Amino acid sequence: MTSETDDLPLAAEFAPATSADWRRLVDGVLKGAPFEKLVSRTYDGLSIEPIYPRATGASPIPGRAAASPWQIMQRIDHPDPAKANAQALHDLENGATGLILVFAGANGAHGFGLPASAEAIEQALEGIHPDAGVALELQLGTQTRMAAIQIAEWVKRRGVEPAACDIRFGLDPIGACAVRGSSTFSFAEIVNGVTNAIKGLAAMGFKSPFAAADGRVIHDGGGSEVQELGFVLASALAYLRALEAAGTALEDARGMIYAHVSADADQFLTMAKFRALRLLWARVEEACGLAPRPIFIAAETAWRMLTQRDAHVNMLRATMATFSAGLAGANAVAVLPHTLALGLPDAFARRVARNTQLILLDESNLARVSDPAAGAGGIEALTRQLCEAAWALFQEIEKAGGIFAALEQGLIQARVAATRKARETNIARRNDVLTGASVFPNLREAQVAIENVQPVTPPADGDPKIRFEPLAPMRLAEPFERLRDRSDKVLKARGQRPSVFLANLGTAADFTARATFARSFFEAGGIAAIDSEGFSDPVALAAAYKASGADLACLCSSDRVYATTAPEAARALQSAGARHIYLAGRPSEQEAALRGAGVGEFIFAGADAPKLLQEAYRRMELA
């Protein structure tokens, strides 16, 4: 049935727009600057264009079953099994559809986790029915790997049919070795151990995936999307080969492996990464002579993006990460509570983590559309580039002898270290922004509640047979958090924070932009900014500085005002006793005159903020 308005589309009175039309308008705005200025690059060097046409001929990538929700997984990581059990039951009663049993020393434990004893497991899982649709996932450490067998024995004691359970056993000795940089077993022993464990669990009747190819190892370490994908592929293939060598048919072996991938606040890259993983694994399956079948992908919101300061912003980051992973077809999603970087999350933080997913599923209905990114030019282009680059890295790892050999040779660690360094540089220069940490900090934020539980120390490993460079986890905000911690110590000792006087020159129109920048810059390091009215009289400026009691001073105004008043203002501040004088703005042709008048440093967008702020503490003799 058609309506009388079908022949009157909204844009009927306008000429069709073309990419050439758009480009002409853009060139006019660029005023001679190269168009490439609008093209951004990922940490893998992949290009992101400012605009894309529709990707014609694209089809949805097979993944999660059509219109089915992902599993809402909730971490169970309290070291006290009885309290862990109370948390687990509460989570299941309030919307969670699965539980992640995090054991002490696991890659994702972050200082907490369950003991791996049979008694602790029995107590933590009291009242939980694994055959009633509750998904279980294990996160194991090198000293807690026997927990997988103990979980299987717990199922047996419950009289439950193993095939009726949905348990991902999380066996991943490759990931555990990569993070620790060592193993008490040889690679041959590692392979034999994991295949024997998998075959034993399969013989008991368990049908769920057993081995995890864990990309979080790379993501937590500061690596890139391509590096994470390459690591997942190489790890999964190592397990696939080991199972085949142990006599398991490839058709069965592939179902014994699943992927664990990080989701962060970069929506498009996260979605493209998850989509690329499915295409890449399908290519591996085809190379093995198998008809592709979607691999199970478990997503977890990223550890490295969590901040200790202004921790509530982590809720927003987690929402975007969950949104991206869910739309990209993740089978299961776990949200790290927003206070995890501070300690063991309390009931409120756990509730927010759980409800983040419930809102996206039940209120936003995200799961009702399969692969909505299919045909979107930008995401399709990113997916294709990720596939090509990750496959090339995967082949490089294979040429090195596989994932074990690549780790021993340091091939993977070198790539991740280079990317991590680039990230740290961009964080320090605030090109990559962490709201509440590196920009727009809140020095008056209220303390966030966490459980009063001390981190646990897992049992030490024995003497290692293998050693190589570890892929240690990191958080991007740590350089700024160390400065904020220093500020807190000064506050506790002196009763007030270190401070900087914003010496605003001219009118509000002259100084507001740079005063706002300077406030954010200094307070990101815990140095409180004391604002002022605009000054034109150096004597009044000096008097206001003295009255402020500030340790430092920063001139803030426009280049026009600086040209006429900054040298005299700097001399006045110096005479008033300012320990060090900054100027908000890049050095200009006046630099020599300004430094001669007392300006010691310039702060501007792109400057190394942690370095300058550390020097500020040193100058205040508070280091």
C-alpha cells in the first residue's frame, strides 16, 4: 500500500548531494590545508576518514543468535566464600544471567578473588543451580587452575547432568604465562596439561567451551586492536592444534575454544574489533577445512580505561563499552564495577554494573537487531582494515613458530610496548582525554565507598622453567593519579593543597579561555587553581598574589594582551615572591623577553602535563 506522500520525499526540492559537493565545501573551510588533516589514525596506523559512503553489498556477520540477548555476567570475586555466595545469589535475583567466578591470581582478578579450595567453591555456590539456565565462567590463575576440576566435581556431587550446564572453564595457560612472564612448566607440559584437562572434562559430559583465547592480556597491557586480535587468533589456534594432536577431531575441537575480548569506550573501534574477530576466526576454520561457525565471544569492559579519580565517570565509559560489544554481537558481557580500580566494589557499584546491561537490553532493546553496523561505511572499512592488519600479524606470529615462540622471542611484547609508550605519550600530552583525571578534575569530589577488604596474595609459583618479558596490566590514568595522591598527602600534612594563582590579565574576554585551560591543567595534578579578576595594574596584581597564599603563579590572557603587559606582570609577580611563574600559551617571539622578566615555563595544549606538574612539585619543595 502506498500513500500520496510517497512521491514527495523530504529532500525532493533539493539537488542530490554528492561526495564531490561535500569535498568542495570542506576544501573551502580548510583554506588550503591538506584534506589529510581530517583523516585520523588508530594506534595500528589504520586510517579513519571524516565521512564514508554506504557500504554496498554488505551482509550482517553471523554471531549471536538473531534477536537473542547476550548473557549478563557478574563478577564474583570476594575472597570470603560466604560473602561471595551472598553476592552471587543477589545478582541472580536481580537480573544477572551468569556468574564469573574469579579466582585469586587470575589475569582479571585485580587483587581479589576466591580461594581455589573445594570447600570455598562449595560455599560460594551454595543455592546456585547450574542446570537452571545460569551461565558460569571461570577465571583462573596459575595456582588456581585446579578449580576447573573442582567445579566439575561440584557439579557431580550435586547430581546434575554435566551436559545440562553452561560452564566456560576458562583454561588459558598461554594468557597466564604471558602476563606473568614465566611458567613452572615447559611449553610441552603446558600443552599436555590443558589438553588432558579438556579431554577429561569432555569425558565427564561437559559441552561448554573449555579453553579461552584471552585478548584482555594485550588490551590490559596497553596494546592495540590489531595486537589483541592477533594474540587471540594465535592462542586459539595453539589450543586447536593441541587438541587435534591429542586425538580430538577438529569439528569437536573448535567448539572447545572461546574468545575473551576487551571492550572500551571507543565505540567504532570496539564494534569493528568484535566483527573482525568473527571474520578472522571463520577464515581459520576455512583453512582447517571446516564450514565456519560463530565462535563464542565473551566481552569485558576494559580495565585500562578505569580511573580512581572521579570514578563515577567510569559508569559512562562502561555504558559505551557495553553498548559497543552488545551491538557487535558479543555472546556474554561483564561490566567491571566503576570502583574496581580503588578496591573491592560494594553493593552499589555491583548494582550499577548489573543495571547498565539490563537497561541496554530491556529498555533500549539493543539485542533485537543483529549486526546493525552491517553496511555502515565507516565501521565496515574499519572492520576490513582490522582483518587485514590482524591477519598479517597472525601470520608473523606463525612464522615465528606460534604463540609460545613469539612470546619467548619477545615479538609480541615489543609490539605492545611500543603501542603502550605511544598511548602514555598521548595521555601525558592530553591528546587522549580521561575526563575527571587528565582533564576537568574535581578536587572536591566525595570519597567513593568500597568494601573494607584487603587485596589477597595468591600462592607463589615454584621455580620457573620459562622466563620472558611479561605483559603487565596498566591503567591509563595512573600518571595523573600519582600526582593527585601527592596532593592529598600535602593536604593532610599542611591542611591545604598546593596552589597556583591564576594571574588573569585584561578583560574576561581576554583571559577566560586560557584561565579555564590552566585550571584544568594544574588541578589534573592536584594543584588547586585560585582564580582572580582581570588585572591591568601590576601593583594590584602583586597584592592579589600575596593575598592568595599560592605557591605558584600562572599568567593567563590573550596573545594581544601578553604582548603589552605580560613582562611587567611577570616582574611584579616575581617581586611579590612567586616561586615559579607559568604562562598559559605557547612560546612566541616574546619568549626571551618573558623569560627575562621571570616566566619560567609555558603550558599549552600538547605539553607533557605529568612532567611539568612533577617539576612544579619539585619547585614547591613538596616532592
